[in-house]
Amino acid sequence: MDKNFFKKLRILDGGMGQELHARGLVSKGTLWSTSAILDEKYHQSVVDIHLDYIEAGAELITTTNFSSRRVRMEQNKVNDLFEFANKKACELAVKAKEQSKKEIIIAGSIPAQSDTYREDTRSSEIIHQNFYDQINCIKDFIDVFYLDVISSGREISIATEIIDKLNKPILVGIHLLKDGKLPSGETINEVMKKYKSSNWIGIIASCVSLEIAENSIEELKNHKLPFGYKVNLWGDDEPSPVRKINSAKFDEDAVNLNTVMGKREVSDEVYKKLGKNFINNGATILGGCCETNPRHVSILSELK
């Protein structure tokens, strides 16, 4: 992959898990979209959503293995399917790319390896092993690794160290709170100065509200690295909904994230305005996360 890919305006895809739910997926526990990967009857839906994002203008699609991290698979008693889930998510993305007949970039999702939106405070050795396992599963299928909603510099550093040995490009997706800091308490500037690697080809505010994304612009644009966002349209703030989805068990009733987290209604004009503001500040990476869909990608595509 060309390491200058993000030096011109690029449109990313949107959310996968909530779109799968909207199209009929019933997920279990904390498996979220991985439920669709483990059940063959949903495989075509995964491919179709990838294709819909491509048709809407996405130049990059993300593999559907965000919740196929080791800890989730163990928690939901399907750890024997860890390798299958991660590789199958990649295979479905590749299938969509081939069917589209377009030069699409496939980003391999490498999420935080413990809870989402929270700093992983486990030992570095355990985090390293978890990252290594997932990276090793998907490395041969993808063009770029996407560090997907990461909450601390230490986690970014550990994942980067592993990927650097593969000499593959990295898109860094950092999660930010209302104070503009990562859940670890670090600033964007601190993370960039301490952990930046030559394989980083972009950095984005990942799975954040429109307001948090907008407030991150000044810090993101000061590091001579392509930047942007993947915003969510969740309706509720943490901690209670986040705690619920982080602690659900596989044998509970299906956790419908659309109900738990709620959905925020944002007009097309407001969504487009955020994109324009980022572009006016030099951003080149625009996309969506949870509760965004192909329509939102179409809105961003109009900005090209």
C-alpha cells in the first residue's frame, strides 16, 4: 500500500455492527458483529454492507472483527473459533472488494484488547500476546492495520511494535473523552511525541461524538501526519451503557446495542458541516463509526 494514501482526501466506511443489527442480526453477549461472522446465514449481509459502503463512496473498508479479540471470544465461550472469526471477517471483506471491481483498501481492525472505551490496565505481556494473536491472524489479508478505538498510549505502542516488524502501514484510531484526552489521561500531543512510528500513515479521532471530534482538530493537525475522524452517533453517554455492553455474557439475552446506547438523530447538513470543517483545517480522512450507515458515507463523498 502507498504510504502517501491519506495525503489526499479519502473517504472511509461507516459502522458495521449497528448496520448488521438494522438488517436483522441478533447478537449474543459481547460478540456484537462477530455473531454475524460465526453464523454463515449472515455472511452475505456482511458482504452486502461492505458493498453498500463502497457504492456510497468509501475507498477503504474495515474488517468485521472488532469484537473477535481474544478476551471477548473467551468471555463468550467461543475461543476455539478465534482464528476462524478473524480470518473469515477478512475473507468477507476481500470478497466484497473483488465483487466491487474497484481499487479498495482493506483495513484490518485491531481493537483495544480488553474493554472498549477504557484503558487496558493489564500487564504489558498479556496485552502484547493478545495483540500479537489477532494481528497474526489477519496480516496476510489486509492492506493497512487500523488500531481501532484505542484508549492509551501504551496499547498503541505495543500494537505498533508488533506491526512494525511486519513493516505494514498503520492508521491510528484513538478514542477521546469530553476533555479531549484519551481514557488513559494522555493528550494527543503526548501520544504523538512519545509513540509515533514511521509506519503510521494517519491518525484519527475514533468512535467519538461530533463535538469531541471537532474539539480535537487543533491537536490532530499539528503533527504533519494525515488526520481525520470516524465519528459515532450514539445517543447516550457513558458510563452506564458502556458498562452494560462491556459486561454482557454470552448466555444472556441478546444485547441490542441500538437499544442500550440509543441513537442520535443528526441532520445531513450538520454531518456535512463537520466534514467541511475538518477539510478546511487540512484533514484528509473522513469516515463514520457506530450508528453511521451508507447514507452518511454518501454525505462525506459529496465533499470530494
